[in-house]
Amino acid sequence: MSKPRDRIAPSPTGPLHIGTARTALFNYLHARHTGGTFILRLEDTDQARSSIAYEKDILDGLHWLGLHWDEGPEIAGEAARGPYAPYRQMLRLPLYEAATKRLLAADMAYPCYCTPEELDADRKAQEAAKLPPRYVGRCAALTREERAVCVAEGRPAAIRFRVGTGVVGFDDIVRGRVEFDVANLGGDFVIVRGDGSPLYNFVVVVDDAAMEISHVIRGEDHLSNTPKHVLLFRALGHPEPRFAHLPLILNPDRTKMSKRKSQTAISDYIAEGFIREALVNYLALLGWATGTEEEVLSIDEIVERFELADVHKGGAVFDRERLEWLNGQWIRRLEPEDLIERLRPFVAVQLAAGRIDWMPPDDDLRALLPVISERLPTLGAIGDLVGFLWVHELVYDTGLLVPKRWDVATAHVALAAARATIAAVGAVAFEADELEPPLRALAEARDWKVGDLFMAIRVAVTGRTATPPLFDTLVALGPERVLIRLDAAIERLAHA
RNA sequence: GCCGCAUUCGUCUAGAGGCCCAGGACACCGCCCUCUCAAGGCGGAGAUCACCGGUUCGAAUCCGGUAUGCGGUACCA
């Protein structure tokens, strides 16, 4: 048996959607697991809604996720890859025309001259009669003469495919046997618009046939289109591919995930600092599981374990909390240099937003890694976590300097004493291990709770009540700035 | 309306007739660790397996029906 050929066929009418990314991932997983070929095809026949910016967003997103395709369209000056080019539907128009002609010649399709008004009236009448909407077949049996009249009148002709009668069935890999009575398909459906442009349900089949796609893996929302596709494959004289309809990703209210109710653009997740390993891992686990208790898996481990037959049938609610947890898991698994590399753009964003005053050198970031990696649910959290390290002036509420058990005077005395203690440690010995003992001793000598003393110092040097461990933070700041900030805090308290 | 698909803790899921009065993970709660916040460890709470009926010595697992939800029903993709 020949190797599988799987494809993702996004339409550039919006940014890369979580659902498209998941479908792409499952196609990729199936191709890689079986040693097959993963193909990218751009479905850009909806010219009105397609844009090059969306196309770029989609391609970049797929690349970012690591879903590299074996065959695909030309992009940014790079030639198309693969023996079935072009991989962009607007460039394949002649193929659809040829297929249309064949269908027309065999009378498996026919021109339809119905106007939108007529169609609309039909639909309304059916609705009023509580009948399911379907094409009434007005043009199905036009004589040569009648057609000639329409042509002479210059009426545009859409092309309709004859659905015939009977039951169409197929064996869906995830759902099993699915059957539809052709009578419920809504009548002969349009495959080419009046303006000559072909429709999705048609081109998808022409292309899947031409590209020898063996497995059509897509969202469940396409399940009811499948009988039309099966009919078309047969009419075109091409063997049908296997179908696998994936469960939908859902909004919290269990409706199909949508922009209205959820964050759906992959680029938004990237911008927040989710990393590809986590997103891929999370998406793979929506609708599929290994059957073991393994959950944190690399894409290669998933490829190894993936089976289409193990995919679920029921929809899955997108759970951001779980994604965040996985993101943390993966951030902690990154090699230090890799993490620095990925963190840098997020620090740059802070700088550009004016939330920090300078860009820290990599050495500074590297030194921080041990204390920040377990505190980053997303890379974008870096600013909130340690942005105070890279600003000239701290902005905070003076009241924070006074722990609950203390009054202003105590805080003032304590910070002054802490300043002296820290100064006494000196720049040469400015290490966490050298700073902690004397400050603990100070608290003990004055009968202060160490937590209170440390909290006052923490706020004085960071402006925040939640930070990485205090002594590591002091070291990261360096002796000069620690003393300057302590002085500033002491000054504040003097006036409080 | 019609057609189709689905239904195990709040969420993601394990489960393919006895191992399940249902296991894991996220979230939640408590404890431990602890200078705060995390991370980590331990523990807890949380599912009459949608419902009803059948098959069977025995059903979350098989069969039928019902309910609910979702998807589709375009000269969108």
C-alpha cells in the first residue's frame, strides 16, 4: 500500500485559527507517524475575503508551530515544492474548468439560470410549507432550446451537480460508518458560481483527487459536506480518500470555538508568550490521548504514539488554565540558552512599551533563569515578574513599605538598619549567601519577624510584594542600586 | 423544521463485560517546604458513567428508545 498523503487546506480569510492549527497538527501527526506526506494547499477562491496578510499569518503560524510541510505553494519568492503544483487554488482554475467540462459533457452537471430572487422565493415557500430547503430543479431538465434562450438573454449560468438518488455512505476513521440519504442533501448543488468561479465543495474534491490525497482529516463541521464530496469523487472517476472528522474545539458554553467568545488567533497566543511545545502538546491532547497517563509530550513523542483511530468523537472545551500549566511545564524544560533566546523579544516589547528603561544583556537574563523559570506561566509574564530590575525609577505606593504588623516608624528604623547591614556586606561579598545571615541576625536582634523585615526590603528594592527570592533579587540588582533604592524608601518613610 | 454527530468529575481525559461503589491531569481546598510569589511534595473534595428499558450470573463498556447539546442545511470556507 502506498504512503498516506495528508493535507491542510486553510483559506486565507482570517488569521491562523486554533481550530485550523489543530487540524493541521493532526494531519501532520498522521503523516509523520505513517511515513506519509504532509501537504499545504491554500484555498483562496473566496477572493473577496482572502488577503495576503492573512496568508502570511497562517503560514508563519504553521511554521512557528513546527508543522513543516513537504509539499506546498510558492511563498515569498520561494518556488512551490512538490510534484502537484500549483498548491494555490486561484492558480488551479484551469483544472476546475476542465473538471466542470467533463461533468457537463457527461450530463452529471448542468447550467442553472435561476436568479437569486427565484431561489430566494423557492426557499421562502419551502420554509412556509415547513419543508427542508432544497433546490427545486427548475433547470435540471432544460431542453437545448430553452438553454439557448437563456444564453441569448445573457443570463449568467451557475453550474449544478446532479446528486441523483440513493444513500451515500463512508467509513469515517474516527466515527465509523456514516450514511446520508441523498434526498437530504438539499437538491442539486452549485459547483460553479454564475461568475464562473468554482465553489469550495467542488474544488476541494478536484484538488484532493488531483493531489492523490489519501486521508482527509478535518473538523467535524465538514461531516455533512462529505456525502457531496463522495458523490463528486465518484463522478470524477476517482477513488475516494479515507475520511477522519475531528471533534470540534469548543467555547466554554460548548458551542464551536469562535472569535466572539474565545481567543482564537494563534498569533495572540504567541504574542502572550505561549511556546510552541506547549501549544502543540495541548492541542494534541484536545480530542486525543495516549491511553496512558503521559501528558507532557514533545511533538516527536506524540508522532510516535499518534493513531487516528484513538481520536475522540465528542467536542472538547478549550481550557486556557491547562494550556498555561503545560506552558509552564515546557518553559521549565527549555535549555537555558534557548529560553534566553525566546525571552528576549518579550523583554524588547516591555522596552518598546516604555515599561522598562533598558534592554538587559543576556548575561543578566542567564543569571536570573534559575529563579524566574518556575515563575513564568508565559514568556510575556517576564515584565511583571522582574521588570523592576531594568527601570531607573520605581513606582509604588509608600504604604506597601510598612508590613501589617508594623507602623511607619518601625519600617523606617528597620530599613535604615537593613541599609547599614547590607552596606556592611560590601560589594565584593554581595552574594545571596552572604546577605541572608546578617539580615536574619538583624531581625532576630530587634525582635522583628524576618518576614516583615524581608518584605519591607523587598518592596523598597522592587516596588512589589511578590517577587523572586529576596537575596537573589538583591544580587541581580547589584549593591549600588540596592542602596540607592533603600535610601529612596527611607526618604519616603521620613515624609510619610 | 430536516439531516447528521455526540454525551465519564467544573474542564481535558483513562476505560473496549468482571481488575471500576470508575483512574490520571488542570482548576479548587488543606498540609508540608518557605522571606513574598511561584515551583515541588503529600492529602482532600469533586462523576448515581445523560435518562429509561433490554441482553447477561455480571454493563461506563453490548442493543433499543428518549432527552439534551452541538454541527450542517449558501452561487462561504
